[in-house]
Amino acid sequence: MRTSKLFWQLFPSQLLILLSAILLISWYGALALQDYNVEQKLTDLEARSRLMQPQVTELFLAGNFQKLEEICQAAGRPAATRITVLDQRGKVVSDSIRDPESMDNHRQRPEIITALTGEVGSSRRYSSTTNQNMLYVAVPLFTDRQVCGVLRTAVADDVLENTLNHLFWRIGLGSLMVSIMAAGVTLLAARRVSRPLEEMTLGAMRFAAGDFSKKIVVSGSTEVVSLAQAMNRMVAELDNRLNEAENRRSELETVVSSMLEGVIAVDLEAKVLYMNGAAARQLDVSRFEAQGGNILEVVRNIDLLRFIQKTLGLNEPVEGTVVLNRGREDERILQMRGAQLFAADKARIGALIVCNDVTRLLHLENLRRDFVANVSHELKTPITSIKGYVETLIPEVADNQPHFREFLGIILKQANRLQAIVEDLLTLSRIEQESHREEIPLAAGAIKMVLAEAIESCATRTFGKMIEISLSCPDELTARINPPLLEQAVNNLLDNAIKYSRPESTVRVEAEATKEAVVIRISDSGPGIPEQHLPRLFERFYVIDKARSRKMGGTGLGLAIVKHIVQSHDGQVTVTSEMGRGSIFTIRLPV
Amino acid sequence: MQKHLQRDMEILKNKLITMGGETEDRVYKATLSIINRDAKMANDVINADREIDQMEVEIEEHCLKILALYQPVAKDLRLIIAILKINNDLERVGDLAVNIAERGAFLANHKEFEIFFDIKKMASKVESMLTSSIDCLVHLDVPLAHKIRAEDNEVDAINREMYERAKEVLILNPDHINFVLHTISAGRHLERIADHATNIAEDVIYLEEAEIVRHTPEVYES
């Protein structure tokens, strides 16, 4: 938009008003003056005519035109008045300026027409005789109340015109002076209005630049001052809000930057919105270089890239592991959790990623796993030889030394127990290792066959207690399983069920397919498990009643093995129990 | 218009970086499958080649779209041309990774043979060259590009050494010929990957300095 200064907005209208007022007044004045002037002159001319009338009438009637001419010239010349005498037919008989013979008939002149009717006629027009504007007054000459001729007097009108021209010049000059004065006054007035506005503009620009320290001080009209006050109030409020926001931001910044976990926020195009110090350290990048750059360009790691793309593409929290500097000595493993970021209006604006350096943790975990496997393996050999020697000794013991036999029996029993524990530990660590390396092959297989085989291998243990095992499973039920492992899991669960069931009861094995999982349920009618033990039941070596468990010959690892097997199938194992009624172990395998 | 072009170029660059990352990953896994004699990993690489091919097609289409829509000039045009060529290089690297993985699948069934040259050193050199070449594309880092050209000589040296060793092995155990051929093939593929990485670096030099250095051997201090 084209803008102009306040002066240029005010000045033209002011000038227009002033000038039109001057013009209107001077036009009206000039008109009045002219009317008055003409009136005066006409009266004057009539008076002069009246003065000359008797003498002219006399000479005219006497027919002394020679004398008449002389008188006309004598009277007219000094008074700058043209005197003409005409007869009643309009023929000029005498003129003070020209030879009457050379003049045409004047009968049609307006003033003559009036005069011939006996009235005084007057006219203002251009005269071809004198070549200028003239005022004419014609007075009728009477004989015996009859018009017999006309005496016409005329003066030049240009005196008046000159006067008016002069007057217009003055008015023009005056208008110019008034215009200049008006400009000056308007300039002053505009200044008075615009000065405070300019100051406020400067103040507002200062505010915009972030300097809230100086207030706007202006003097001027009430409106301007109250506008300035309103602006000052607005700025004070703004300052408060900004400070508040700044404080909150720095608080948040402090909290996030002192977190041990790395925090990265990216927008929808994977540009880094924020990265805290921990994240920069973990990813080994400069925080300041990363800011605003695309995370793909900043970090250049395929795992991270896939993780971020997954987080941006999904609508739920994502977990994953990212390996940095893979295969090198400074290999680093980061565990990441990603969530979508939403703006206040629920629009998705990016993703938030929290990362944890788990390199050391995984390293320790590996060490532990290797340690358990190695120790178990190392223990196996000595136990086998102890067992061997004890078994060799027992038949050799003399009958008169019953204590020896009893003690050797205890040694053998404990060695067997130790062997069972070591075997279980080895199984456990093997499953753990294989599932960690994702080496457990899973294939679609029939569930019923696995369950039937597990039941068959437990059959020998049921005889002593007269326990019946019932199986209900649809023939066509299949799932992605590793049959030997699943059989072992079911076996372990059945083993427990048989151990803790009352004699002559039934252990039920049921399997069915639901919408999202294949469910295998093993329920016994044992004494039940107190509720406080349920959450920790699947931990290694967790036993409810140490003495009893040992008597039953448990290693404390059976359920841990079940848990690991089911986990390697991407499934879940849970337990519910009711005191006095029995327990139900449930395995859920994904379809 | 300019803004749209910049946006499209940004997307294109991201796609190329993603593809770079994916190929790096393939090469890493392929060489690892040879070093660890891991048949499963080798098969993973062999089966995943379609993804890289898909990406190549996508990037090429994107380049053509930008060329048709915006008729870019000067630097933008050079970037598009460079991306088209690098795209090709990366796709070839992806194929080579598959070839190496196929060797890996074979060698995994012959764990009794020792690999007769330092494939670990060669692989890590080649991988670092590939990573650096994509890095120098991302940051338009010309000095790094020159460094990659220098590194190529080292890989060539290892490659020559590999042939010498292969001859020695064959003279001692002529019946190992099958195994030796597979190993040599893997080494050759690694060397080709290094060449592609060098190509990418040279394209980056062209992109930044508008000077084609491809066939002008440079003397590097090593």
C-alpha cells in the first residue's frame, strides 16, 4: 500500500477549503462591486444627460446641428464621455467623436429602443465605434410630450475592468500567501499529531527487538497517550509471559540435559528438533552440529535410521536396539524407546526417542551366561565320577556296616540331585543362548502330538499315585513350535502337577485355539500355591517350601526352563491358583 | 518453485542416504557371514536384495521427476546427475554383497578350511571406504573424497596379496581348488565394492568442484 505522510494527507484538504472560500468570496465580491459600479456610472450618465437635455433639446428642435455638434464635442471631450444625438428614426445627427454622416442607423440599439418609447434606456456592450466595452444611457428628447429624439451618453467601461483585474491580482497574491501560511500551519499541526506516533513507532520497534527496559513516554492528545499506556501495559505483560516461558524452558532443559538417558526429538522428516548431551555422547556427535540437521545425515547408522522410520510410521511406542560402530572395538549397543510426538492440537509433529547405553549390561549378561554354562559343564565331570565311584562302592559294603551303606546312599542321592541341577542349568543356559542368538528353529507343528508324547513320557511317574492324565486337544491344532523344547516344557509342568496332586486324582491337559493365541492349559488338583509366591514362581531356584521341594526331588529350575522355552516361542506362561483346589498353568503361543 | 525443488532434493538425498545405509548393512552382514561361516546370515543377505533394487528404481524415478518438473541447473543439476550415478553404484554394491553372501553360504558348509588371507582387514577397509564415501556425499566433504581415492590403493594391494597366497595354497593343496576359487571370488567382490566407493567419492568431487577426476590418477602419499 502506498503511504504518505500525515502532512500530505491533511494539507490538500485544508488548501482546498481555504482556496474555495477565497474564490467564492472574491467572486461574489467582484460581482457585487461590478453591479454597484455599473449602477453608479449609469446614474452618473443619466445625470449628465439630464444636465445637457434642455440645451440639446433646444438646439435639436431648432435644427442647428452644427451648433449641437460643437456643444457635444465641447462637453464630451473633457468628461471622457461620448455624446450622441439621434432623431426619432434613429439617424445620428450629432456625435462627439465621429462624423454623424459616416455612422449607420442606431435605431436597433437596445438603449435607443427603450428611449424611443419615452423611458430612459441603458445598455452595456461592446462598441464597434470605439472598439471597447461601453456603458450607454439614452434619454428621450420631448416636444409637446412627443419623443422627437434621443440623447445618448456613453463612457468606457474599461476603467472598471482594470480595477477588477487589479483586484483579482491582489486576491491571487493573497491566496498564495494564505496557501503558504496554511501549509506552515498544517505542517505544525501534523507534526504535533505525528511526533508522538513516531516516538511510539520507535518504542514498538525497540520492543520488537526484545528490549523491554524502556517504556514509551509521549505527550500529546489523550488518545495518543492512552494508546502509549496500553502499549506499555501490553509489553509489561508480554515481558512477564516471556520470562515465565523462558524459566519453564530452562527448567525443562536442565531436567532433560541432566538425564543419563539420551533424549532425541525429531520432526516428521527426521530433522533433529532437540538432542540432549547424553544422546550426543552416546551417538558420538556434536550437539550443535546435530541441531536442525537430518538425523540420517548426522548419525548415519542403519539401525537408528530403521528405528526412527519405524517410530515415525507407527502409532504406538516402539522399542529396539541400535548397534553403533558395529564390529569395531568401540562397539556400542543402545537400547531405544521411541514414541510419537503430538502438538497441542493433536497433530503429529515427530517422534521422541530415549536411548540407554546397554553395552556394559549386555557384556555382563553375556559373561554371566557363559559363566553359568562353563561352570555347569565343568561340574558335570566330577559329579559323574563321584557317582560312578559311589555306585561301585555300594555293593562292596559289608552287611555288618549298615551306616556305610546308608551314608553312601545319601552321597549317591545328593550326587544325583546335583547332577539334575547341573543338567537343568545346562538346559536353561542352552535355551537362553540359542534364543538369544535366535537359533531356535520354529516351524508349524501339531500340538496334539507334542502333548501326547509329553504325557507318555510322564506315564511312569503316575503309577505310584494312581493319577490319571486326561488330554483334550483338537487334532488339527497347529502353532509355530519347536517340538522337542515344547515337549520338555509340558513335561516339566506335568511333572510338577503329578508331584503335587493328591493320589487318585486327575491332571487335565487341554489345548485350544483362540483368536490371538494357541492356549495350552495344565491343571492339577494339588494343594494350590499361596498368592504371594505366584509373581516369583518362574524365577530360578525359587521354591515355596525348601524342605518339601527337596524331598520331592525338585531342582528349582523346572519352571524357569518352562518360562525360557515359552519365551523363545514368543509366548507367555502364566499361573493361577486357588488354595486347596489346585493350580492351572497356562501357556499361550502366538498364532 | 525453488522451495519445492529444495524439498524434493532433500527427500531424494534422504532416500539415497537410506539406501547407502542399507547397502552398508548388507556388505557388513555378507562379510560377517564369511568370517563367522554363518549360513543363516548369508541367506538373510541373499533374500533381501529385492529391497535394494526397489530403492534403486524409486530413486531413479524421483531423479527423473525432479529433472522433468524443475529443469534444475548448475549445482542442482550436478547433484541430480551425481545421485543418479551413485544410485547405480550402490545398487551394484548391493548385488556384490549378495555375491559375497553366496560365497559365505558355500564357505559355511566348509568350516574346516582356513581363509588364507586377511579378509577381516580387507573387509573392514572396504566397509570404512563405503561408509566414508556415503559420509562425504552427505557432508559434501571433498578432502574425505580424496582420502577414499587414496585408500583404494591399499585395498588393491591386499587384493594382489590374496592372489599370491592363493597360488601358494594351490601349489600345496591342489584339491582345495573349489574352496580357493570361492574365497578369491569373495575377495574380488570386496575389491569391486571398494572401486564403487571410489566412484562415489569421485562423483562427490565432481559435484563440488565440477571437475571430472575419474581418469586422472593422482599421486597420494601413503
